Amino acid sequence: MPRLIMELSAIPHTGIAQRFTTTGRALGIVDTELRVVQPVEIEGQFYKVDQEVVVLGSLRSAVHLTCSRCAEEFEQPLSVALDAVYLPQQAISSERAKELEAGEADVYAYAEPAIDIAEMVRDKLFFSIPLQPHCMVGCKGLCPSCGVNRNTISCQCAEEKLGSPFEPLRGLRFS
């Protein structure tokens, strides 16, 4: 399994394309709530402008999640755009770094003679996971009365119609 390292001396002035393949474990993702179930495939273009290194590309993988509506487990394929700017460690608190961040660029630091894109890949992977994952579009979720998965079983529970929470205020009169 290759490390996600790009030697600065290997980046010509015209840029270079590079492919990497890694795993969630190699990226340090060992959370029991999030399992990366397919290899993480990374395709990137590296451009060097003075001391800045611009990385553009994409990553593909899949993660194992639990649906927030029906509590069923499922695999979610991921395809994420990669874009970041790497600055030397000593320039990470410079005005240029602040300008890039104000322009909403993801800024990372590198130490000579190479950049390690593992942190950026891990960040992009985590930020691509939905806060409330759904196993499918239109997931019906669990019945609030009996708790069955309404995607697989039709229950006979009558859904209680909830009135307005402001209903008790209707009788009040203000003078």
C-alpha cells in the first residue's frame, strides 16, 4: 500500500498527474461508526507555483452507514472532489494563507521535501458523509407506534394527527 506522499522535486512546472490507492485503516479511520468498505482511490493533479502546491482531483470509495430513518445498514458510494493548497510549514500563518482561507480554499502545511495528502483525503472523506444518511430516496423509516420498518412491512397503526402546538394560545386575548 503506497503512502500518500508526493515529492516536491518530482513536480515539474507543467504539473503532474498521480494515482494513489489506500484503505480507511491506512488513513487512520478506525471508528466503529464509520467503516470504509472499499479501497480509497485517489486521482490528483499536482501543480507547483513558487512554494505553493495546488492539488486538484477526486477520490472514490464507499462507506458502511446506518440509515437515520429506518436504522438499516447500507453501503454509500462516495465520489468527492479534491482541491487544496499546500504551503510550507513556516508560511502557514502568513498573509497568503489567510487570503487563501478567506477565498474558501483548503490550506494545509507541508514540510520539505514532500507533501503528504493523507490529512486532506481524510478530511474530504469525513466531510462527504451526510449527517443524516438515508438508505434510499424516499425511505419510509420506522413506525412511531409499533416500530416496524415501513419499507418492508405495512403496519396497521393509525398515524396520530398532531395539531398545532399553538392551539392552546387561540383562546387568549391581549388588550
